[in-house]
Amino acid sequence: MDGPNSLLLAVIGVTLMLAGYFLYSKFLAKKVYKVNAEFKTPAHQFDDGVDFVPTNRYILWGHHFTSVAGAAPIVGPAIAVIWGWLPAVLWVTIGTVFIAGMHDFGALWSSTRNKGQSIGTLSGRYIGPRGRNLFLVVVFLLLLMVVAAFAVVISGLLVAQPGAVIPTWGTLIVAVLVGQAIYRLRWNLLAVTLAGVAALYALIILGDRFPVVLPEQVLGMTPEGFWIVALFVYAGIASLLPVWVLLQPRDFINGIQLFIGLIIVYGAVLIATPTVVAPAFNQNVPEGTPSLVPLLFVTIACGAISGFHGTVATGTTSKQLDRETDARFVGYFGAVGEGLLALGAIIATTAGFQTLAQWEEVYESFGSGGVPAFVEGGANIVNTGLGIPAGLSATILATMAVLFAATTMDTGVRLMRFVVQEIGELAKVRINIIAATAVVLVIGVALTFSQGADGSGGMLIWPLFGTTNQLLAALTMSIIVVMLIRKDRPFLPVLIPMVFVLVMSIYAALVQLVSFFRDAEWLLLSIDVVIIVAAVWVLVEAVIAMGQAHRGAKEPEDDVALSDDEKLPLDR
């Protein structure tokens, strides 16, 4: 029996997500978070030109979106379709509209209302000191998973898709030039954007024509090992630079590039209208595939709901928010962009193959598929729909995946540096940014190469990413609930999704616990226990804090006005 036309899935999914932004996010902005355009944001209160920098909302959206996106909204859906396309589509669309957008918007708002403090610090204020300490443990482990695993994923893609090497590294030069043009030379934003995107796609064409294949040994390392070291060096340098020099412009250009990539994919779907060959519900999943519930809800994390977004929103984005009202566009619409990417990954991996038999060859075991399936299936659709050569189509999609993984990796290093400094403060030890960054790089590199020179250790604790990520999202929402109760605001739009995500995440963590014990995976078992205990402990503290907030005096609003002199020239 033939499946549905992929165009129908695209139209329904895109319509629901855009309706979420234009309708539901307005409700959140007006009734729940009550954002104020005149509120003096931390970017203006503590403007230091390095971390606190008032930023045009379109540029900030690009930074935030590409930092939170990474490869995860491709990897998760591209693996989860093994259960069938329908559960994946439902979770991505409903999750984006009612959970991810609300969570990202709320995390950004909560930090903006608290001097740009990180989610770990906020947990100390709204839940208590014990909650803060345990929260930092969860955040640190999650960031370590992201930094190490994404280094491995990117290196693997650079080796498998050598055409992506030139655009991946060439983008850094383009980003630095874009940053200088916007902040130093004050050139027109639209003109700079067009020039930057044109340069990026020129690099993609150049990379496709001149692929860079490394020899078997580079400075005594394998090609994968060499790229991993290079990525950590780059991430360390990028995390130390002022955000406007590289981070913001690179993420902004990458964000525009992603939307162009999405237009290419969805445009090809519109023209080619390929049929979905994968089953709606897969009744013949390969042996060893875990149950759909609860694993679907942690396999697809980014693209439906992700705790990592809260660390980015409160770690870097809140320090750059020009106006509080921009949080709706940056936070909620950033989640919509990621949902669109996840939906595109679902379509590419279920309609990008000619037959069900071909699809089943790719999805022969749980964990197969992933980015390679997205690149292969998506390239087939783009080639058929738009006539772009298959090789160039694959390079475009592979470059898109690499660039987003890289933006997440260097943002992750920056966020880990903040966490290390916070841990130092708790221990009454002052750690400067150089030392904190060095600590992060040493731990990250040590984990990545712990299993051999190929960097496979970077994936060692990755199986715990989904559950840790979703638990962090639930804990972040618990902080937002406490804030809303203290301010006497509606809190059910946050509390209900929080309970659902929490139940599914703990359920998944317990399922994995049994699996790790059965397979004698003692390291994963130990870390899983630590994460479960920390999450449940923070939850108990949060429930107590909710009760105290409900019974206590309500928190007054702190609407410090933003003067005309402090508004960005583009917004005056």
C-alpha cells in the first residue's frame, strides 16, 4: 500500500508550526510572560562588548537558532522514523507548538528578568542552593555530551563528505568579515546578508568541485582525529572571542543559509511530490529496537523539546537581547525553525528512497539512518525536484549539517566555561575565562579520545543525551512555573507540558538503566543513576518551591525603563 504524498505532510506541518508562532506565542507573550518593550534588558544593563551586547533581533535569532539547532534535529528524527513516520510527525509538530516554543521563549524571558543569569543560577534563586548544585551537575554532563559527540559527528561528516571541508572552514572567514561590516563599518544589514550568503554558497560550489581528502596519517593522527583536534582548537578560540566578532555573524549567516536550505528541500518536495515509502507505524521494527513509548520522546529531542535550548537561551542569548519583546521572535520562532528542520529530516528519510525495501536496507537496526540517511534521501529529492546534481545536492545538505553542528559545539564550549566558573564560585575559587576554557577543552578532548585515536570516545556517553536533555527541559520548565506563580501569572501552559516531559524522561531513563545493567555498561549505568537522582532531587525541591510560592507574597514587577539612547540604531 502506497504511503501519503510527502507534500501533504509538509503543508500540514508547516501550517501548524506557523499558526503556533502567529497565534499561540502571542498568547504567551501577552498573558503568561507579559513581555515589556521598555524593560531594560541585561544587554543594556551590563553592556561589556564581549558577552553582554545589545543585538538586532534578526542577528540574534540567527545566533540563537543555529546554536540550539546543531545536528540533533536531523539525527533524532532521522533515527526515530524507524517506528514509523506518523509518531515522528505528531511529536515534532505538537511538541514544537506547545512545548518547545513555550520552553525556549520562557527560558529566555526568565533569564532576561534576572540579569542574564544562567539556568543553573536561576535554579539557586527559585528552587534553592541544593537544587542549584544538582542542576549544575545535569547541565555540565549534558554539555559534555554535546561537545564531545558533535566533534565526532562533524569529523565523520568531513571525512565522508570531503566537499563540505572548504565551506565549513571558509565560513569562518566570511563570518569575521560580516561581523566587521555590521559592527565596525555599520554597513546596511540586508546588503551584508546577501553578500555573506552569496559567499557561503560560492564556497559550497567550490567545495563540491574541489573536495579535500586527507591522507591516512596527518601529524600522526587519523583524518578523524585531526579534524577533532582542529574543531576543539577552533571552539576554544571562538568561545573566548567577543560574541560580535565570530559567534553572532557566523550564526546569523548560518541561520539564513539554513532557511535557504529548507526552501530548497521543501521546494523540491513541492515540485517532485515524492511518496512516503516508510510505514506510518512500523509493525516490523528490527530486532533490538526499544519500545516507541517512551523512547520516541527522548530520541526526538531537538525539534520537539530540548533542555539544551534553555542553557543557550540563559547562557548567551539573554545577554544579547535588545528588547524583551524580541524574546518571542528569537525564542519561539527559533524553536519553529528547528521544528521545520526536524520535519524536513522526516520527509527526507521517509520519502527520499524509491521503495520500502530500499528504506528497510537503510533502517536495518535501531540507531541506523541518522545524518547519512538525511543527506542521501534529501539529495535524491532535491535532485529529482530541482535538477541540482546529486553530488552537489549532497554537499549542500552535508554542509548544512556540519555548520549547525559546529555552531552548537562552540556555543557548548562557551556555556561549559560559564558552568565551570559557576562551580568555581560555589567552591569559592575564582577561575578566569582562560583557565575555565582550558578545563573544558582538556575534559572534552580526554573523553573524545578515551577509546582510541579515532575519537570514538566522544560517543561513549551519547546514549544518555536524549534522557538528560529532556530531564533538563522539564527542570527548566519547573523554574519557569515557580517564577510565574510568584508573579501571579497563568502557569498551566508550562506546568502541563512539564509533567508530560518529566514522566516520559524518567520512564526512559529507567528503561535505559535496565538495558545498561543487562549489557554490563557500568559507566553508562553509573552516570544514568547520577542523572536520575539529581533530576528527582531537583524536582522535589521544585515542587516544594512551587508550594511556597503559591502561599507566599507575590513578586513585584521590575520594569526598569530603557532610554532612547540605549536603543539600537536599527530600532529607533
